[in-house]
Amino acid sequence: MKALKLFGISALALTLVNCAPSAKQLKEAVEKDPSIVFAAIEKDPEQFIEVVNKAAQNAQRKAQEKAVAEEGKKRDDEFKNPLKPAIEEGRVIFGPKDAKVTIIEYSDFECPYCAKGHATVDEVMKAYPKDVRVVYKHLPLDFHPMAMPAAQYFEAIALQDAAKAEKFYNLVFENQGDLRTKKEGALKEAAKKAGADMKKLEKDLNSEVVKKRIEADMEEARKFNFSGTPGFLINGVSLRGAYPFADFKEIIDRHLAEAK
């Protein structure tokens, strides 16, 4: 009898040793008594921090890998079915009119990321002087009070002369800080330096032509799901953000290779 009892106790001990609690049981235990976790952390806080940091890094790496894979798939889809922006007659175009690659730039003159985008576009145009042209379109954001007036100035100057509008565009982005300090004074200074007829400019600023062009740009940007700035379409393939030159180059080179 005694032997049977010992056997039973041994069997129970083996069961307790070899059977691990399920995830559900652990969760219930911690919810019932959170001090279990606190005690473990208190016992070895350095190891806890190390484990948490490692888990966070792994999660971030997986998220980045997933984002890159999704971005690559979306880009391939857009190469097959490019987005089709409108390029109206009389639109200001930077670069050669017959360029093989057209970059549509949806931008906000007051956005600091757009200033970075402008610098990258300038780098792109210098690298591809014969193959790339740029059309600047407007997506002024509500929380940038000078963005809409700057867009109006650009389009009003464009009604006078495309080269002057391009010069104004460069001057505003290169001196973007002046928008926050001098407000409209900065726009007037840039317009004068660009050689604009200031009387005609003042007359055209609030014209229906200028208003409708900006509204059409904003509507088109929304149609292509651009909610922030800057956004770019490179022969219909999108880049959403102030990407470095290498990303533009990759898309442009692929377009040029496929065009041969």
C-alpha cells in the first residue's frame, strides 16, 4: 500500500515537472496577479530591458521589411499601370519639353520637406538634363498659412512668363525661412527678383484662372491619395515623401531602360 502511495506521488511530481503551463494559463495568472511580472523585472531589470529592446528591434526590422516588400510590389504595379496626371496646355514645365521622363511634383512652398524635395529635384535635373522634365503642382496644406498665397503668386507669374515662374519657384524654396518672418513681403521680393510685372501680378493673383488651376492640382493629388507633401509621380510611378536622389534615379533609369 505504501509503495502504491509512493508511486502515485512520484507520478504527480513527474506531471508537475514535465507539463508546462499554456499561454492562456500564463496570461490568466498575470492578469490575476500582475505582481508576478513586477517581481521578475525587479529581480533582473537589466535583462528585462535587454529583452524588451531586442523585441522592439525585431518588430521594427520586420515592419521595415514588410514595408519595403509592399512598396516594391506597389511600384511594380505602377510601372505596369502608371498613374495618369493631366498636363494642361500652357503649364509651366522645367526642362526640355520632349524629355522621356516627366516628374509631377505635388508640393507646398512652406513645407520644410518640400524644400528638401526641391533640392533633390534640382539634383535630378542636373543629372538628367536631356531626359527629365518637371511640372510643379500645388498641394498647399491648411496649417501652412503662406502656402496658398505662394501658390497663387507662382501661377500668376506663370501667366506672364514660364522662366520667371521657375525663377520664383527656386527663390522661394531657397529662402523658405523668409516666408515665416516676412510673410507676403517675401513673396513680393521673390517676384520682383524673378522679373515679374508687379501690377499685372496683383491683378491676376485672385483671378479665376489661378484659382481653378490650384484647385485642380489639389483635387488631382487627392485622387492619387497624396495627403502629405511632397509627393512625386515619375512617369506615373509614385514617390510619397522627400526621398533621396538614389530613389529617383532607380525609377528614372528603369523608365529609360524600358524605353529603349
